[in-house]
Amino acid sequence: MDIVYQLVHGVSGLPAQESRLARFFLDNFAQIPEATIEELAAKAGVSPATLQHFSRSIGCSDINDFIGQVRRQQQANNRSLPAAPMLGDAAWVDPSTLQKLAKNAGVGSEILERFSHSLGRENSDDILGQIRQRLHDFSQQESRVAQTILDDVSFAASATIDQLATAAGVSPATITRFARAAGCDDIRDLRMKLAQASAPQSGGDMPGPWRETLNHLQQSLNSQLCALSPAAVTQAASLIKQAKAVHIFSASTADTPFASLLQYTLLTQGYPANVCQDPALMGITASMLGAGQVLVVFAATTASSTVIAAVHQARWAGAEIVVIGKADGALSQPQDVCLPVNDPRYGSLLVIDLLCEGMERK
């Protein structure tokens, strides 16, 4: 068996997740024989069971047979490839080592930053990204400081230690501890990095109106990220991924493009999804739902009584409810998963991306 041919063929001929695995193994072909099944699964971001299924889909009996095929092909080709980090290892490389790797490769700082971002690694100077990533690692008091900073970065960048402590409801000593926990030397270093992070991004030779639009978009996305609960996004992604079927309601004409986009994205990932845009048909659809199914409701504005009644009917029938949009007590209940949207356009797009990304990681 020509295992390389099987992998190359798999990139274009297999479903989305297995195609990504084929590309991953091609990119890291030299390191496969030295890695354990658990290491391969962790690096690829999938479960060992998924690796077993993938191995069978390309003609191997199991993952051990796949690893053996790779080893035999390497020996047959008499390859002597130097050991290299597997794709994704850069996310754990310290900044100085990453800079050395970039220098040896003749890569500039801008390319290095884009490469790091593509692997999910925040820029070492991106203090807001670091705070968001570690939000659940901080202590309870430090988390209050972090949330206060994310809620109003401009204030935090100019506030004194006492002002920031008062706003967060903690002691000045907690602010000092938080600064160190966030990777800063002291409160002055923290303020400097926050000021840099909150400053409008340079648009180079970009026309003024375009630059204003870009800055507005960045602010809108930052605000949307702060409004979302990572736990709620993870829960919603898990419900959708495990659902027997996903039904999507569009509460208004303005919500329809986003409902259709979510449906298209789910279908391309292999998940059954239906969209209902007509309030008169929502009640009929809701009456056919039950346990194991998920109803996603896009409602950027206040939902009509017809939509609310249909959602209540679906909830009563046992379906899980995910509300994307305006927090409305008449539409959502405490047991539902609510993902608030600040900006109906960019906020909805960001939520869709986060949900689909969360489903791919699971």
C-alpha cells in the first residue's frame, strides 16, 4: 500500500474532518512513527477513536497498522529526515525560541505574528488576548480584575491602582498580583500594554473612511467577545454537535442571512440542519421536535409572540434551546443557552464562527 497516495487522495476525497486529518499527517509525516496514539490524537485535536476511524477509511485495519505503513514506507524510501516539531508545537514554544526559529528561517516579525496567530497563539504583546485565554485560570479576585479590564480597556489603561481596585471591588494588592499573573512586571507595565492594545490600529496607506471602519469593526468584535461566556459557547457547540438534528428559526428578516449561514456551515460539516423563516410554520416545526434535537433561534430584535410561542412549544417537547441575539426574558428561559449579540451583523458572524470552531475542536 502506498500510504502517501492514500493520504493525498484523502485530502480531497474524504469528509471534512478526515480530510483535515489527512493533511495533518502529510504535514507531519516524518514524526508519525515516533509518536504514540495519544500524542497523535492530542496534536491533531481529535480523539483516539477518530484516529481509528480515519485509519480504516484509508484502507488500514487500525491506527497501529497505519503507523506501521508509514514506518515501512519511510524505510523503503531510505529517508533520513531530521526530527522536527509537529504542527502545533509552536503554541508551546517560548517567545525567545520562536524568534530564533524565525531568524534562522529568514522570516520577519510580521510573518511570525501571522503564523503564531494561525496556530491559535496570541501575540506576546497582546495583553488582552492573554487575559482572555487565562480568564478561568485566575483566582476569583483576579478574575474580577480581568473582567473589569475587558469591560473597559481604555479606563484600565489610564486608571491608578486605587481606581482600578475600586472599580473591580478588590484591594490594591490584588491588582499588583494580577499584573504579575498576567505576565507583566508591575502595574505600570500592565497599563502600558493595555494602552497599546486599546490604541486604534494603523491602517498604513488605507483611506481614512476604511481605517475608521476597521477600527469600528475591531471594537465591535472586542465588545462581542467580552459579552460572551466561553462556557456558554462550549455548551452550545456541544449540544449542536451531539444533536440528532438541528432546527434554526429566524425571528426576523434581518436574522435570515445568519440562520442560512449557520445551516450551510453545519451541512458542510456533516450535521443535519433545517431553517424555518416563516413564523406561521414555526409552530408546526416545533410540534415535531423532541429530546435529542436542538432549536437555534436567531433573534437580534424582540421576537414576535408567534416565534415565542413556537420556542416555548419546542422547549416543552424536550428540545434544547440555543438563543443567539437579544437577551429577552419572554423568549429564553434559565435552562436555555443564551449567546447575547451586541452587533446584529458582526456579532452574529462571530458567534457562528465560534460555535463551528468549538464543534471542530471537540
